[in-house]
Amino acid sequence: MVEVTVTFTEGAVELMKGFAAEKGLTLLEYVKQAVLDRLEDDEDIRDADAAYAEYLKNPVTISHEELKRELGLL
């Protein structure tokens, strides 16, 4: 485990404390969850960008019906 120190303004801390309390979390739990949520979002964005770049190389699409057939759902 690695310890990280972050400095916030008093206003930002009070705002985070309020949101944390609404969710039944401590300030530390709230900040940790916010950072982990952001990491997950950033990974999703990176993956979407990569998928879009791949699509641009070969922009072929299929209909919902074709996809259902390919997946054996029809």
C-alpha cells in the first residue's frame, strides 16, 4: 500500500464532507471512491477511443437483426 497526500482548500473539504455524509461515508472513503470512479471512467474512455479508432479503419456496421442472428438469438 502507498500513502498519498493531497491538499484541498477548506471549501472543497467542506463540500466533500457534505457529500460524504449524504452517502454515509467518511471523508477518506469518499475521496478514495471518487478517485477509483474516475480511474474507471478514464479506462472506459480509453477503451472507447481505441474501439472507435478500430472502427474508423473498417467502418462496416450490421443491423440489430444481423447481430441477433450471429449470436443465435433468433
